[in-house]
Amino acid sequence: MGKRKKSVAVIDGQGGGIGSAMIKRLRDTLAEEIEVIGLGTNAMATGAMLKAGANKGASGENAIVQTVKTVDIITGTISIVLANSMMGELTPKMAEAIASSPALKFLLPLRIPEVEIVGAPREPLPHLIDQLARRIQDIMAT
């Protein structure tokens, strides 16, 4: 029996654009070496991530709370661990489940009006996504 693929949960909300960009880059970098799960705070975000190449997807609070317990890696913007972010789409229960998950977490330091991450580089989103993909690729190699 073959080695189990690592699972990566990509979490996004609103229109799913950032999550979609992450998934496309992960697919370019790791092809089919990983299972990508698109977890949207809403159906629109999940649909966009499925179109971008996620193996499967689910939407809403319960889907996120349950799935983050089972994946190897979680990725998204820093807002996925901040209760009531994404204009209220990211619930406190979601933020707690994500932060408490035993999965490795790779979070992009995107600017949020109420939060400043001191020392985080001001890189364009495509550069941050490239760094994310390289870091996950490094983890996969170990």
C-alpha cells in the first residue's frame, strides 16, 4: 500500500480569490503529491477553490471546524485565526478550531485594518504565495 498523501486545507472567504491563487500555485508546485481541500466560509469561496483545482471542498462553520482536525497543513491569510474577520464571515468557533488544530499552519501576513503584524514584510500577494508554496514543498520533502 502506498504512502498517504499529505492533506492541505486552504481556508478562504468572501469570493475565494486568495484561496484560489494559493491552490493554483500549490498545484503548479506539487501537482498531485498532495490532497488539497478548499474550505470556504461561504459557498462562493468554496466553488472558486474547487475550480482552481482543490480535490474537494466544503463550506461553512461546521465543515471548517470538523475538517481542520484531520488535515496535515492549514493555510490561509492571518485572518483565519482572528475571530469575526473577513467582514464577520470567520466566526469565533472557526478561529478557535483552526488555531487549536494539531496541523502545521502557514499563514500569509496580509494587512487587516485593525491588525498590524510588526516585522512582517510588505510583499505583494503573488510573492507571498510563492513563498508559501516553497515552504510547503520543503515540508513535503522531509
